[in-house]
Amino acid sequence: DVFMAAWKQAGFRIVGHLVFTKSYASKAAFVGYRHECAYLLAKGRPQVPGQPLPDVLPWAYSGNRHHPTEKPVGSLQPLIESFTRPGDIVLDPFAGSGSTCVAAAKCGRRYIGIELLPQYHQAGVNRLNQLTGQRAA
């Protein structure tokens, strides 16, 4: 409820809900959690993608080599390609080890990643430097 209220107050509305299916349980209690969820938010009336994504997508385990909750670049790329155009800026305000920025770079998009913890920021910078051959900050 808190997130929904904050999104609405910032002028966003929910235009979709995505479920990423995982082949492993990331947590278990009463049930084993074998999925990740995401809401698709929009402001105004953005153009609908020519080929809408399915609302259930695969999630390839990344091995969490760079971050404990690392997102797989391959699962992020279809989102970026579907909802942005080449040259657009992709913002990840909770960048972790930079998976969204790496996916954006691979898709020909510009990116801004914000990460509070220095070790994960550095992991993201290293990943981007390795991918682009340039010095990221």
C-alpha cells in the first residue's frame, strides 16, 4: 500500500504486472518462492509497444556472483528493448551491482545507476568497464 500510494503521488499508474519464473526457490517458508514480481508504471500516455511482452517471463539464475540479489542481464534486456528506444536513458535508483546498466548498454541505451553501498557500486563499475572497454564512474 505504501508503494502504491507513493507511485500515485508521484504521478505514476500501474499499466502492467510481470512475473519472472525461477527454476529455484530463493526463499522458503509456508511456500517456496520460485518467482520475482515487478510492476510496470507509466506517466501520461506512453506509446504501447509494437510487440507487447508476455506477463510471465523466464528468469535465468545469475549465480549472484556480484550481489546477493543480482538480477540476470538476459532477463532485463527484453524489458529495456520493449519500453525504451536506442539512445534513451534507463535509470536504476537501486543499481546494486549494475545489472540494469549492463543490460541498457548491451541494448544501446544510456544509463544512470545509483547505488549506496561502495562494494556493489564498484562491482557495477567493474562490470561496465569490462563490457564497454571504457572507464565508467
